[in-house]
Amino acid sequence: MTKQPIYTLAIESSCDDTSAAVFKNNKKLSNIIASQAVHEKYGGVVPELASRAHQQNIVPVVDQALSQAKVDRKDLSAIAYTKGPGLLGSLLVGSSFAKSLAMALDIPLIEVHHMQAHILAHFIDDENQKIPQFPFLALTISGGHTQIVKVNDFFDMQVIGETLDDAVGEAFDKCGKMMGLGYPAGPIIDKLAKQGNPERFTFSKPKVSGLDFSFSGLKTAVLYFLQKEKKANPNFVDENIKDICASFQKTVVDILMDKMKIAVKDTGITQIAIGGGVSANSGIRTALKQAEIGLGWQSYVPKFEYCLDNAAMIAIVGYYKFLQQEFADFGSTSKARLKL
Ligand code: KG4
Ligand code: ZN
């Protein structure tokens, strides 16, 4: 017999954010995110340090999620956790914790695919969140992934396009590093781009057929451009940072939107939902809004809180899996690489 209501505790630890959330059915009661500042000085996530920070953070983060939700652990119905993809050492902290607690409480364990969670975050019952209808197209853009997914149902998803090399968030972070910006550079570029001229510099777009993406060429183009300009003027980056960021961001948004136009044409689906850290980007949000007016699309953009890595998105998947009684085996293992 299903306990009603369903209280899910979810744990996300795939990269450099330790997060725990408590849901009552499909509604968020709490969503605590501890970001790891330790990586900033290295300009990227250091896997070993990430695992250690998860170990430090996980107990206080879970305690805070439960107390903010005002839910006692003995009232929990299930524990959901991220199985993958992600950094193995980081995933293992979350999965070991989830398994131990589920075993101690004698409740089901639910494993969740991180990218599926970025897509299903749209189904969290929260104020002002619009919920897409099936089928819809999801553009998942994060530090580790860039995919176009045809979403037929909660657990019927088909990847119809993906990056052949770097993820879009990686392109933001690596190009930002070349410009001397901090980590993660995506939000910094976004902020500077708002004050710059997007037409000032031109970066050539990759020529990849169909729905696949490539960002490594753009990265090289930015590198050569900066090297050339700095030779002529050593202060070039400092003097032009806003225009460089605006022009770079426009190129990335154009690449994403060009592919989405092909995907809409190929599938006839005009509902577009975005997910993943880069969906926080103001350029892509504006472009989607314009496509609603200009192209007749309906766009779905998650609340900022659900764009970056967070356990609320793991909890919503946990809830739908609970309804289907789709529980994990306690012997199941974390996977750094995991297909959708
Ligand atoms: O989904 P996420 O939190 O973690 C992964 O699963 O990768 O995404 C993190 C990525 C980073 O590359 C970060 O630079 C990028 O999302 N990001 C942004 C913005 N906010 C975060 N990129 C562009 N514009 C933003 N506003
Ligand atoms: Zn993510």
C-alpha cells in the first residue's frame, strides 16, 4: 500500500554542489544547496576536493533540509539520489549516504538520472512554474552536457542531438578563463554581456550537420582571437571585456537557437523546455521569449533555483518513480557515464 502523502528526501552530489531536498508529493518543502567555493582558485572543479567537500557537507545539508521542511526522518516514504552521470567520487558520497539512510529507515531507495532530473524539474509544483505538455523538446545545457531531447513522457526520452566535444557550459567556463574571469565563468560572462555590444566581434560558428553541436572550434577561435589582439594591445581584454563577452554569448545563443529551429522543423513540436546550469543565461532566455512572439513557440524556463544543480529536481523524479513503484536495488552502483 502506498503511504499518502509521499515524503521524499532527495540527495544530489554529482559535481560540486551538495544538495538535499524534501518533497511532499510533487511540492517542495525544502531545497538546500551548499556550493563548494574550494574550486574557485583552481579555475575548475578538482574531483578529489569535491568528494571531500561532499563528505563534510552532506550531514549538515540533509539535517537542514529535514528541519526546514519540518519533516521527521521516520515519516519519510523514500530516498532518491543521483546515480549519474557525474564525478564518480562525488556520486559515491551521495549514493552511500542515501543507501545507508534508506536501509536504516527501512524505506525504498530510488535512483535518478541527473539529466533526466534537469528535464523533469519543470514538473515541480511551484508558484509561477509553467508545466510543459508531452511531447516537448528539452534543451539540456550544463557544464557537462548539451543535448536536445524529445520528451514523449516522464520516462520516455529520446536524445536527438548532442555535443560531439565540449559542453556549452564548459565553453563558457574555458573561454572565461582565457579572459581572466573567475570560475564558473558562465554567470560572469552573462553579467558582463548585458553591458556590451554583441555585434562588435564575430566568431565563426561550427559547421556540424543535423542536430549535433560542437563547441571546441569556438573555444579555439576565441583563443586565437585573444592572442592576436593582445599582441597588438596587451590591455585589449580589460578594455573590451564587455563587448567580447556580449559577442561570445551571442554566438553561443545563435548556435543553440539555430539547432532548436531545425529540431522544431524536424519534429513539428513547438514546446521548448530548457534545463541545466546554462539555462540561467539571460541571452538564451531572451532568445526563447523572442521565439514565442516571432516563431510561435511556447518556451518553458525553470525557476533559477532549479536551473543549477539542486536536489529538488532529483526529488520530483523520485516522486514520479515512487508512483510507479520503481525502486532501486541496494547493490546498484553509481555511474560516471550514464546514457539517458
Ligand atoms: O547544471 P550545472 O549546475 O552543473 C552541471 O551539471 O554541469 O551547470 C553548471 C554550468 C557551468 O558551466 C556554469 O558556468 C554554467 O552552468 N552557468 C551559466 C550561467 N549560470 C551557470 N552559463 C551561462 N550563463 C549563466 N548565467
Ligand atoms: Zn547539472
